[in-house]
Amino acid sequence: MEESLAKSLEGEIINDFKCDGCKKNVDISKRTLISQTPNVLIVHLKRLLFNFDTFRNDKINTYFEFPAYLDLTPYSFYHIMGKENRLRKKKDEDGEEEDEEKEEEEKKDDEENPWPEEEDCFEYKLVGVTVHSGSADSGHYWAYINIKRGQDEPGEDDPEWANTEKDPWMEFNDSRVSEYKFSKLKDDAFGGSKSSSGWGSWSTSYGQSAYMLVYERKKKKPLKVLVTDAEAQKQDGVVHDEANSEYYQLLPYHNLNEVPAGDIYKGVVNNCQSFEFENDIYSHEFFDFVRSIFKNVTEKMKDNTDICALTAKISKKVIMDVVAKCFHNQCIKQMVEEIKEILDIEEGAIIQAFMEECA
């Protein structure tokens, strides 16, 4: 990672560039410096590349090491410009006047090429890794995520903040979520050598490596949350941006409980709730719980026809709609035995209730 960032400082030479100022064709150098640092920094690794020799996509699975703690100061705009003694000088504190013509030129240059605001934090820690396994044309994605986030995250003054490797991590792989050991990250995400074997016939490269890295800033900036015109009249602390014709609030990063949930947030919550429901309803603990109800009904309440009829309806839903769709349904035999006990009770209402559910 550090070598790649340092490479961006070297830049490139662009020949025969027409200068807007002098109207001449000149050679210029172009490079990338970091001027702004977001709360969440997403680093996209160039793992997929079009091969102009074969006219096919290739998976670049070479070894790439990335740090758990990342300091972007050495690659920042003001740091580099200061090292090169190219920072714009402020007016003399003794009140000495500068040359009026030079001052006018600098003022015009400031207006045409404004410098970015100077940031106060360039420290980041790794909180998420998206991994890709496969070729350039087929494969599988999953993620490793630091779950000690939000309100649980150590404060910016806490020396433990940067020790992300000590925080709890989880692997999110489709519907399977499990604990993850950070010590395995090097083997699972740094990549390695190319292989001639792969999943698809369209690419000769194959491998497992990190595809996207998610870093989080140490000192969090307040979040800009847009509000409607109507909400702006009712809420305090609303700022009106006339240039962009919008109202917004600046809210603390870790305290967004008062912000109304948006459509994306609601969708994520609904998906999580559905996942939790399915995770619970297809568990062995749930099946054991239902079986215990059936058993208690047949042993202690078989004289209550209404309860037995209701149990018959529930048993149909459990056996047909839940157990039959469960990948691991070793308990289906025991469940059927319990249902047979209920149906063996010689009451027409019970059989009728069960058949109505099956209809």
C-alpha cells in the first residue's frame, strides 16, 4: 500500500500540453496529492484488467500488502507542498506591504485556482475487507468486517483505537455469518501468484485476494444530512445553502438517532430482520420448541378439542412450510411422529382442521 501511494507522488510527464496561460505547448508533470480525508475511505484495488494481447479480462492476483493502520500525512497536499517549499506565503506580520502588482497576481491566482482547506486528521484504521475468489469473469465475493463500530468504537483519544486487529471481526459470506480471526487476513486477502487453472474459459488467471478495503477516519467529521423545506422550518440548527438551493444539518457522526430513517436504511433493516427470522425459524432450537408443544398437547390436553384442532393447523404449517424447506431437516421424522399422535385422537374436528389447512 505504501509503495503504491508513494508512486502516485512521482506523477507522470505529459508532453506537448497547451498552456491556457502562455498559450504555448509545454511539457508538464501531473501527480495526485490527498487534500481531503473522508470519514470512510474506500480503497479499490485494480484486480481486474483487460488484456490487450488476448483481448480478454484477467484477474490480477499478485501479492499486495495493506496495513491495519494507515497514516496518509506523507501523501497529503500541504505536507508535500511544505516539504517542497511551495506553500503560499502569508502577508508579512510586520505590516510590510508587498508589491501591488505581485499581490494582485496572487489574488487572481487564488480566485482561479483555490487551494483546498487544510485537514486536521489523516489517520485511518482498517474496518472492512471485500475478498474476491475466482477469475475475472466468474467467482465469489464475501467480506471481513470489524464489528466494534459506532457507539462501541474506542474514542479518538483512546490508544486502543488503532488496534483494529484486537477488535472482534466477523466473516459475512452470503447467509453464513461467523467469527473471524484477524491473524488469518494475510493468507486470506493479500493474494499470491497467478495460476493457469480457473473457473471459466475466458480467463487464464485465478485466485483469492482483497478487492476493496474500507478504512475509517480517527477523528470523525460531522455528517451533512439534507432536510426538506418543510422540515427546515420546524427543526433547529438547519443551514441554508443558497448556492445549491438546499437545507442541511451537521450532526455528530456517532449520534444519528434523531435522523429519520431513509429508504436505504429501512431496506437494510428489513433485510436484517428477515434474515434473523429465517435464522431462528429454521434452527433446531425452534423445532425442538414446537415438538415440545405438540407433545404437551397430546399428553395433557388431548381432551380439549379446540386446542388440538389449533395444534393440527400449526403442525401442518410447520411440517409443510418450514421443515420441508429446511436444508438440515433431520428432525422431520420426529415431527411427523408428534403430528400423528395428534391426528390419532378420535375427533373429527381435528382431522377437519388439518385437512382444511392442506386444501
